Amino acid sequence: MFVDLVKMELEAGSGGDGIVAYRRELKVEKGGPFGGSGGQGGSIIFVGDEGLSTLLDLRYNKVLKGTPGEKGRHKGMTGANALDTLVKVPVGTIIFDEDTNRVIGDVTQHQQQVVVCKGGRGGRGNMAFATGTLKCPDFCEKGEPGQKRRIRCELKVLADCGLVGFPSVGKSTLIAAVSKARPKIAAYHFTTLVPNLGMVEVPDGRSFVMADLPGIIEGAHQGAGLGLQFLRHIERCRVIVHIIDMAGMDGRDPYEDYLIINKELESYKMNLLKRPMLIVANKMDIPSAKKNLEEFKQKVNLPVYEISAYTKQNLDELLYKIADTLAITPEFSLFEDEEIAEVEYGLKEEEPFFTIEKQKDGVYNVTGTKLKRLFDMTDFDSDYGRMRFARQLRTYGLDDSLRRLGVQNGDTVRIFDFEFEFVD
């Protein structure tokens, strides 16, 4: 089964908790703190694998969680780091953040790795908090939660040139004639239900990858037929080969077919019509094709390459032309100009540390992703842990921000599920 679109929920492993421990050894005067820190949580990393051609494996793993790090140990020993979770995906997979629609990464090479969710760092044990004034801290730090994401994976096949055209114009026959690809060929529409890739060897020794895409019909960019589902696979192609049934076997006008396909490519994103396009008149072994070709050339002032994929007529000339065009054609960006600024390519956090909102009941509600991380890592069972949390909030400017919003003594402040009265 060919699957090229999958949505998943990921959660990296949280860091291991630090521990509170003390040194109790014979002849060691006064001992001291001896609790170690937790280990690093496991990240979720996507790895390109050229042996895969579908996202089928991910379809049945909609929820994926990383491995948490090990807790700290006695004698100041750090817990073991968790192993990263490696997820193999086909080369050509683009990973989107489902909530922001920003691109996390684009897997274009074999063994390329993209860190999709980063594991949390380990919490520090009480040994790490010992200072000259705090000789024996009785608190530790909990492990940092792993990053959570809702993602969307889209597979866009890696091909140098793509064959486009109406159903039954001979795209599958052509790729079968010039490569070792063996797509299904039959005398009915939409025989090709998945993209087929073939390695084409040009007689002069050059080679390139050709993609046979399912037939496009009018309205494909809006979802008609199979077009919307598979038009994404032509986005990586540097050269478009437009196949036209010049014999008009299904009673269609070749020129009308040419206009309709170009309109669909223009309506789809990625500025597909800006890429080099070779117009190929197929089925020239049929007598009616000659007359149709003469009429077609009168309306289209562009080179037209005459072939017969069935009899393999003029195929070498077409391959030479495709290879020559590829040699002078650069790669195209997968994103529009306004979308390039939205490409994330990494793990950036630009949001403020906290946000404050005054509720209708007068409670000041404080939230924030970074604040939540600090909150989850705080040991609230310890007086020192709570005091340290309060000092950190003051350092980040929470008290000043509350005063600017008009907080008064005795007002309630809520930080997630923790409430307290503000005292100035």
C-alpha cells in the first residue's frame, strides 16, 4: 500500500529526576549532599532510508513516545542517558508541525537525521545545589519534560523529471519503455494509482530519475480525480514532461488537453509552470495523430517532440533532450517566497517565558511553555524547592509584570494548578 501523508503525535522522553542523598561513610566527617543528577531523555529522530518508498509504517504508529532518562544515583552518580528513538522514513519526506504548519525538516538524503522532538535534560540532584552558604540542600530538581509535537509527514518523491498528462495518454508505457520500472498498464483510466519511479539510462551514459504520476484531470488542484493527492510529487521535479495523446483516442482534443493540464499546474502552488516543460506528442504510430499534430503546432508555438512509447519510436532523442535540459536546470525551492520565512529547520522557541491573563473572577492566570517546564522540574515537597521557584519567578520579572497589571496584596495568582496570594 502506498501512503504519502501521515499525521502523528510525538513526545520525547523526559529527563531523569535528580535525587536527594547524603554521604554517610565511616571516617568522613559531616558527610554532605551526595545525590546525583538524572540522565538525558531520549529524543525522537527521523532518519532517511532510501530503501523505503512509503510512509506505511508510520500510519500504524500514530502515537510515539521516547524513552525517559534514568534517575540520579547515590554517590553523586548521574543516571544513564536514554537511547534516542530513530524513526526511518523514505527519502523525500517533509515533516511539518501540525499546529503551526511550519516545516521542521526535509529529509532529502540517505541516513540524514532530523531531530523532531528533543528529549528533556536530567534534573539536578541535591549535590549540584550545594554552595558556601547552603551546605546541605534537601531538595533536588525533577527531570525536564520531553518536547511534544503534533506533526504531519508528507512524502514528495525525489525525481529529476515528472510525466504529467491526462489518464491513458501513455505515461506508464513510456516509463516502462525507457527504464526497468514496471507500472500497471491497461486500457482504462486511472490505471496508475501510485507514483512510479524509474532510473533512466541515456545512451551516452548519463542517467536521471523519471516519475510516472497518476493522471491529472480538470479540477485536479481542487481535489478532482487523483490530482490533488499526487500533484505534490511533482514539486521536486526539475523538468516536467507533458505527454499528450496526439491521436485523440478518447475523443478529446489534444490542444484542449494541453490547456487544461497547464491550467491545473498553474493553479497548484509551487509555480510549476516556471519549470522547463517538454511537450511530447505520443501515439504517433496511429494515422490520425499526424493531422492532429499539424493543427496542434499551428496553435502552440513551442517545440513538440514526436514519439510512440508503444513502438519505442524516437525515444532516444527524447531522452537526450531531457538529459540536456536537466544539465542546465537548477533545483527549485519547495516553498513559495512568503513561505520560506516560515521554514523552521530546527528547534527554536521564540515565545515569552510567561503570559499573564486576568480572569473574570479576578484571578491572575500565569501560563507559558517555558514556565511550564520550570514548574514541572520544581520539587514542591521541599521548602527550599518552593523558595527557589519563587526566586526564579522574580528573576524572570513575574512580580514586576503583575504589579504593572494592577495586582494588589491578597489577590490570587494561579500558576497552572498552583495558587497563592500575592504579597508585596
